[in-house]
Amino acid sequence: MARPQMLKLPEVLAELDMSRAAFYRMRARGKAPKLIKLPNGQVRVRRSDLDAWWADCEVSAA
């Protein structure tokens, strides 16, 4: 079974076309995709979490 794809924050920011500062402001408001913090301090986003977040944004805008 394949492990879920984990995206680095710069990859997520590029896909969202968003600055790091804007992403963290959105996260502070509870509106960002779920982040996973690794033991080394880096963060990742599961592809499935990002896709679900995109879908929720589409529903919210409708």
C-alpha cells in the first residue's frame, strides 16, 4: 500500500499561488489546510488534505 503523498510547504504555496505570510494568516484564522509538523520542525501537507480543503473552498463559494 502506498503512503500518502506529503507536500512541502513551498509546493503548497506554489499550488495556492500564495505567500507564506498570507498562508500563515489564513492558518491563524483556522481556514488553511491541515499541517503536519515533523520531528525536525518541517511541515508537510497530505495531498488528500489539500484536495479536501480545495473541495471545501468550492462548496463555500457556491
